[in-house]
Amino acid sequence: YIQFVRELSIACRNQGIVFSIDDAVPTYSKHYDRTEQGIVADYVIIMGYDELYAGSTDAGSVSSLGFVKAGIEDTLKEVPAEQTIIALPFYSRLWKETTKDGKVKLTSEAYGMRSAKENMTDAGAAFAWDDSTGTNYAEYTRDGVVYKMWLEDQKSLEEKMKTVSDSKTAGYAFWKLGLEDSSVWDMIIKYM
């Protein structure tokens, strides 16, 4: 992989193309040679999301504040700050816990910012700030099924952006355009 990255970086430079590499946080991708990536790529983008994902065995935040902080700290041990970009989520997961015969089955579905909040609000769930994750949390039960969400919204995103700003990295990226609530852009511009 790293040899492919080296060769691709030469082709990109020869064509005047900015070359960036997206990696999961170091905790999930220790096998990548981020030091070498920092040598050959213009930017290394760290995905500060998918902390918990569709196949996870536990429900939780897609991007807790601690997860983002650790991702930044671990990456900066290998890649210079001026080449590091931190990607943040414009989505949340609605976790569904179904218990049958004493066993809990966990599934989830990703929602954009606006639809995530609407889903929980329409169900009568109220959000409360969760300091441990740096997100708003809500849950409700319907027909014996427990629904949980750690909401990525303007407040949680701003907490992450403050952390990124403090780290003096090259900037921000977001997953995925179109999933954001339009209200976040004024806040994002403050940090750009």
C-alpha cells in the first residue's frame, strides 16, 4: 500500500494535483505507515468519526470528543500538524436494541443532522447534554424496543472544532456534504 501511495504521490505532483490520504484514527489503523504518508502526501486526513459504526457491538457516539482528541494526539506523533486535517461527522446513528430470549440484538441506521433530531423529537425523546461524549443524548422505548442516539449537532460539532483549532492542524473536513443542518455553516466559518 505505501509503495502505491509513493508512486501515486509522484504522479499527482507531476500533474499539479494536491494529494491527500484519508485514514481512520490511529487506534483503528496502526498498520498504516502514517509517518511515510506524511512524507509523500500533501495532507493526511484523519476520520474523526465511525467511533461506533453499523457493525459495532455497543451503542454510542459516532464521534465522542475524547475519540477526536485521541485521534489528533496520536496522529500528530506521526504527521506534522501543518499536513494533518481532521474530518468530523455531519451524521448520527439511531441505535435500536431489541431483547429476545434474554439476548440483546443491536442494529443502527445513520441519519443526517436534521433528520436525526426530527426522528427523536417526533418520538417524544428529549435531548440532554452528555459530558462524557460531548454530544446531546436521547432515548425512548417503543413496543419493548429501546432507541438511543448521541446527536451530532451544532453544539457537539463546535466542541470538536475547538479541539481541532487548539491543535493547530491544517484544517477540517466533513462527512458528508448534504447531511449537515444548514445552521452549522455560520459556526464552521468562525473556525476556518
